Amino acid sequence: MIRLQPMQDCEYTLWIQESIKEYAEEKTKAGNFQKETSLEQAENEFNQLLPDGLESKDHYLFTLLDDKNQEDVGTLWINVQEDGKEAFIYDIKIHESKRGKGYGKEALKSLDSFAREKDISKISLHVFGHNKVALSLYQNTGFEVTNVLMSKTL
């Protein structure tokens, strides 16, 4: 089982630096950002979403802990909408050395429990189309495609 442990300041500092970089790379790969400005654009988006860092209203940032050995296996960032009925997964990441061991599925189960405790009835997310592993994980844990955005580079 995975425990959702509120992220600490030192964890947040490392997480946000890495996440901004990875997000910039993903948005560039998807064709949404230009490489030259991608880091600045990603940083601006993170600053808008998390203006108060860990204390940003309606945002929850967790370290994912394996209950068996208390080992850090990843991170999770969600936002609970103002009406409190829907949560949006902004980021879920299993550390590379821990992938393929079922931690992603377990983390999503733990998120389901967290959501039920808070009377949240819907969890949504965005996944980049090129991320086939994530698409498979989400579909295998009950998520359904609600929109498809497609592009063609000329």
C-alpha cells in the first residue's frame, strides 16, 4: 500500500526544480512550447498554479511512501476544485528505479481513498499522447478518455 505523506519543504524544493524541467521538456516534445522559451514558460505556469508553494490554496503535494518499508517511491500533486467535488491530478511520478513494480496503481488507489474521505466524486487528469505507459496505467485503473486533442506538424 502507498501512503500519501504531505510533502516537506526540502522535498518540495527538489521536486519543483525537477518538475519544471520535466514539464518544459514534455511540453516541447508535445509541440506546445518552443525549446528556447520552454523553461521560462513552465516556470510561469508553476508559479501561477502554486503561488504559495506548499501552502497554495486547494493544492495537495504528497510524497508517495511504500507502507512496508517507508521508502519514498514518488510524488503526487493534485488540486481540489473550489466546489470540493473534483480533484485534478497535475503530476504523479514514480521514481525511475521504482517503475514497473505496481507503485503507480497503488498510488492511484490511495488517491481514491483520499478522495472518498473528502467526498470528492471525480478525479481527472491530463496525459501527453506520447506517454503510452501512463495512458495504459490510467486506463487500467478506471480512467476513461473524455477528450482527444490531435495535431499534425507540417
